[in-house]
Amino acid sequence: MIKYISCLSLSMISTIASANGFFDKADINAGKALVQENCISCHASSYGGDGSEIYTRPFHKVESSAALVAQVRACSTNLNLQWFEEDEFNAAAYLNKAYYKFE
């Protein structure tokens, strides 16, 4: 049931976001703060350096804006960060701007 709700929720975000531009309504600065506070130390311990290699490696898992939001949601859930959907979306928007450059 929880997976269904998450998928439905992601689908709703995708539909709403694509009306303008996927990340047009996101707060990039809030997303950056969340990533810096919660993601960098984990990624750095796994990939070394500042952890950004997880985003820039040639065979990264994320291939679209919706997949980026889904990956952020998976990390948030696995780490029990208790982020709201808006937080996940903002973090994904920051990562998109900084690394992925999806439309």
C-alpha cells in the first residue's frame, strides 16, 4: 500500500510539475540546504571526496526528472529523514540544477 501511495504521489508531482517546467515551482536554496545537511556525508563516505561522484558517474541510475524525485524519495525513506514531499522535490530540483540538467 505504501509503495502505491508513493507512486501515485510521484505521478501527481510529475503531472503538476510538467504543466510549467518540472522544477519551476521548487525552492532550490531549500533543496541545497537539505542536501548539504543530509546527503553529502553519506555520499562522501561511499564515493570519496565531496560525494558528488554519485551524481556524475557515467552509469548513474537517474535518467529523468521523475526518476530523480523517486531516488531522492527512496533515500529520504531509507534514512528515515521524515521529509515532506516538498522537501524531496526541492532537494531533487537542487540536484537537477547542480548536476543532472534535465528539462
